[in-house]
Amino acid sequence: VLEHLLRCAPLQRLYLLTRSTPKASSTQRIIDLLQQPLFAAVHKVLRDEEGEAHSDDSTASDDDGSGDGGGCRSPQSSTQSDEELLLNGFGIHVIEGDLRKEYLGLSERDHETLKANVTVVVNCAASINFEDPFPQLFDQNVVGALRVIQLAMSCE
């Protein structure tokens, strides 16, 4: 779903509610996901768009004469890490959250940001480990989905 949205939808901003794990922050989990081969076509679209933006704006060009054109970064981007460029290029804002927690584990600030800016909600979170106890699966898959619906209904 994420790959298709990034490749096909005209998105300005995309908020991804993601749970951190003991091994990785929510942001790192999204960066790792975006670096998977599945997203190769999305990266190509992003590179093509960056190339068009640089050819349309001669004042932002860092062209060193090497002829690579689309590989140039504007001065604003040069201080960003590769990870920040990846997220910003896709318009992604990672929000730390957890469907298993009340109010999705959101901070008040993040909750207000989502309420003010979200127009479409897609919930792809689910536990499919059917060896987990039923109450745990119910909480993650049913109660978690209800929490997402509550958030969606609170959006302006």
C-alpha cells in the first residue's frame, strides 16, 4: 500500500504512525522499509522529479559540470543526512505511536498535528501471528483498528 501511494498518489505530506521496537526507532524502521527493493520504482520517480526541479530552477543548481544533472542537490538539502533526504523526498513524517495503547500512544502535540492535517487514513497494521493468545490478537487487530477510526473521526 505504501509503495503504491508513494508512486501513484499526488501526496504533499504523508504521516506514518509507526511503533518503535527494542532494535529500531520508528523512524529507522521506515527508513529501512524504504530501502527495500520493493521501493526501487518509487526512488526512480523521486530522482526524476528532483531532476526536473533542478532543470526548472537554475538558481538552485549545484551542477559541477559533470553532466549528471538530476543528481544535484539544492543548497537547502546539502546539510541533510541521507535518511532525512529520503523521508523529506517522499514527504514522510514519521509519528511514534502504538495501536495497542490508548490514544494510539500519541503525544498531545502529535495528536493535534494529525487532527489538523490528515484527510485520509489507511490502516495496514495487524498482527498475523495466530499463535499469540486471542485476547492479545483482539486488542491489536480489533481494538487498535477502533482507535484508528476514533482518530480519523476527530480529524478536521
